[in-house]
Amino acid sequence: MGFDERTTLPDLRLLVPVGLERAGVLAAFSDRRGGASLGPYRSLNVGFGVGDDPGAVRANRRRLAGALALDAFAVAGLVHGARLARVGPGRAGAGFVDPGGRIRGADGLVATVPGLALAVTCADCLPVVLAPGDGRAVAVVHAGWRGIAAGILQRAVAALGGRRDLRAAIGPAVGPCHYEVGDDVVRAVARGAGERPVTSRRGGR
């Protein structure tokens, strides 16, 4: 699936998966540019849990939402697990300005109501968006190795009815040049993914 890089506001750039957009689902992956955070969090940090100034995080989230013509988005709580939560109109915008309101215990969100905006925040882990070809549902997933090993991607597919026309977009994440794991992690991911991961070894590691 191809991506279109868009600049919607000065210094704020988004990667938009074109295949999902054609299906009627607007998905976007942001990077660190174009925000209000300072110091080690500079500049578009949207995570409350890293020690950044909460006011800057709120400003960044509002800036990002505005760039997408949204009022707010519901946010998953993230525990590096495999639980998905369904989001309806009653939880629209959950956790957007108050981290206490995030959807706790979930590393993925699913919506079947048009117009609901969902979000996961990621640093190293994979952000994944799935939607059927008719765009009538969407799932967003924070997929770390623990979540993949526990089957979160299979659960997201099942939550969308296991349809054969699902489209998926995988956003930016940590690469092999920055991330070493032990054989135990390789085995766990292989079990969870149903296939052996591609690995490389250098210097005995």
C-alpha cells in the first residue's frame, strides 16, 4: 500500500495510506515535527505518559486533530497486550485531553460507526490500521512484540469479521538497526504470528 506525504499545516507532516483513503477511511501517521513540546520531547509529542508538559501534549493533540479536521480522537490506554476495545459514540474523544479518560487496558480500538476517530500512540512499536474494502469499520492497533506474540493482529482481523477484503497499513516503527532481541522474543513472535520472523545476526547477537 502506498503512502502520500501531506503537509496540512506549516511543519506538520502526515503519512496517509492511499489504499485506505480510497476505501473511505482516512488514516494518518504523524511524526515529531510541528508541535509545541520542548527539550527531549520536541516537538509534536502526543503522549501523556513520558513526562512532557501536559499542556504541550494537549496543544499538540489539538493541532494534530485540527490538521485532520477533527474535534478529537479516542485514545487507547496501551499495556503491550492483546486486548481490543470497541468504541461507540459514547466514547468518542475518550482520553483526548485527559489521560485519565483513555480507554484503559486496550492496545487496539475498533469502530463500526462512521465518523469516529481512533488513535494509538507509538514510539518503537508498530502502529497498524485495518479496514474492510467498503470502509464501514476500522481498527487501530498498537502492535509491540508482546502484543503480536499474544495475537493482537489476529484479534483485530476477527473483530472486523475476518473479512477477506481487509486492507492494512503499517506505520513507521523501530528498525532492526536499532533493536536487538533474544531468541526467546523471536520464538514468541513466531508463535503469535504463525510464521518465523525475519532476523539477522551480527557479532553473535
